[in-house]
Amino acid sequence: MGRTSFGRVVFNGIEYGHDIVVCNGRVRRRRKELSAHMRPRYGHTPLAGEELKTYLEECGRPEVIFVGTGVYGALPLTEDTEELFKELSQAGVEIVKSVTNDGLLTMVEREQRRYLAVIHVTC
């Protein structure tokens, strides 16, 4: 099962020292450069709507989206991300936002529906 601590996450038995995006079990590095231009405004690289849309295009329409907001829950979500979550939720997509912890990772690892997960490993 998943294990997490500040700056690292173990997902499906593999340790990562960076944010990850998981699409139906397929893991890749989060493409923070898609949101990095917003860092000065948020004091941290946020999860921006345009970044999330890129993952949705690559992954297809999920039934559930998980967002691990960091071990302290401090990953900023931009206004357009929150608006996108609202639209997706109204269209029947379940949105699960939580601090990045073992419980969240276990939920993602056990998920049987089509899903997208964005997991932040620090703050």
C-alpha cells in the first residue's frame, strides 16, 4: 500500500521523490512547468486549471479525481481549478481532495473506477 512522508511517496511499491500524476494506475511525473508561471502569485506552484485540463486530455474522462494537497495540505488550487472541479462534479465526476497521506494513497491504489490522481509530496 502507499506510504508517504514529506518529499516522498510510495505508490504501488515504487518510491517517488517528486509529485506524481496517476491515470488509471499509470504513473508519471507531475508537469509543474504548466503551472510554474503562477508561483509568484501563490507563493508556491499551484495546481492550475490548464495543468489539470492537460492531464484530463491525456487520461480521458475519469469517474473520480483525487488531489493529494501535500502532507500539510498546502498545495494551492487556482480559481480556475476550483471552477473546473465544480463543472466536473456537476457532470457526475467525484472530486476527492485530501492531504497527501497513506489513506489517500490506499484509496487511489484500490480504486476500480476510471480515475486521475494528482499527488503533491511536500507542503
